[in-house]
Amino acid sequence: MHLKAVSRREHLRSYNRTLILKTALELFSARGYHNVSMHVIAEESGFSIGSLYNFFKDKEDLYSALVSDYVHEFHHELIKALDSPGDEVERIRAYVSAKGRIFQNNRPMLRLYFAETHGASFDIKSGLDVKLRTIYEGILQRLADVFEGGIKRGLFRRLMKPYYLAVAVDSLTNAFLFLWLEDPVRHPYSKNVETIMRVTFENIIIYPEEKKKLKKRRVVKNEPQEQ
């Protein structure tokens, strides 16, 4: 009975925390971070201000929790895409597509984050920045590992370090996603997935006919010389 009671309390606390964060996101998105107080969040979410401070020590702590929760969810989805079945080309395609779905399904959060974090008046704790950079770096490194695997299997040319390839494809993906955020009708991301793939692989992919030529050159090069 005691364990069940603890489990119910934990479940209720988790539910209440999620409700508070959901309400805060809606308010921040509609009014802007600086125009929403903890009292307003408490009132709109149905909690007393004292109860709200039992979950978060201040508004910045609440915002940090909101961003961190979403970032961990994004990390999980992107790593899952990079670990999906198929060769390295298909796994990178899965990554590009997954990033689009994440943006499309979380537009209010992303708009809030980019508007507030890059605004001149927003003073975010450096600790959150460090956490986000560490997670982002982990994703880039995993993407680089996929490029490295493709190079070793003869799918891609080694034009540059795999990490730089990862940075390039991620930056290109972000550029199209920012266009989509600004004008989803004019710049639908789903139609640009193939554009991103073509630009990314135009100069690094080794096509089947080229593989045959490279293989033939290696065979000729390794043939024993006539005496």
C-alpha cells in the first residue's frame, strides 16, 4: 500500500509539473517571456503561487526546465533516426526528415526559444547554455559517425572530416527549417527534404558506375608486373 501511495504521489506530481509547463508555454508563446509572471502562470494553471514555487524556484528555472524537457525529447528522436535501419544515406535522410517533424510538431516551443534566447534583452543562465551545447554536440558527433561509416564502406568520398560534413548537413537543415518557421506555406519543409539530400550528397556520394571504375582501377593497379 505504501509503495502504491508513493507511486500515485509521483504520478500526480509529474502530471502537475507537465500541466504547469504546458500552461507556461502557451502563455509565453502568446504574450512573450517577459510579459508573463509566475503569478499569472499559477493562476492560469490552477495552482497557488506557493505550490508553483514548490516545483520551480523562479521563472527562469521554469523556462530552463521547459527547454531542457524539449531538448531531451528532440535528442531522443534524432538519435533514433540515426540508428534506424538502412545504409548511411537512408539514416541521414531519416535524420533530415525527423528534424522536420520535430520542428513541425513543436512550433510554439521553437518560436519561443529562438525569439527569447536570441533577443538582446534575454539573460539566460549560462548553465542551460552549457547543457544544450553538450546535447547538441552529442547529436553532431553521432551524425559524424554515420558519415564516417559511409566513408569506410565506400559510399562517400572523404572530402573533409566527417564532423565537418555533419556540421554542413545540420546547418543546411536548419536554414530550411528557419525558412519554414517564417512562412510554412511558401517554404514547406517536407518538399525540401530531397533538396537537402541532393545538395548534401552531390559531391560526396560515390555512385554505382563510379564504384565499378574505382574497383577496376584498383584491380589493374594491383596486378603483378610482367617479367
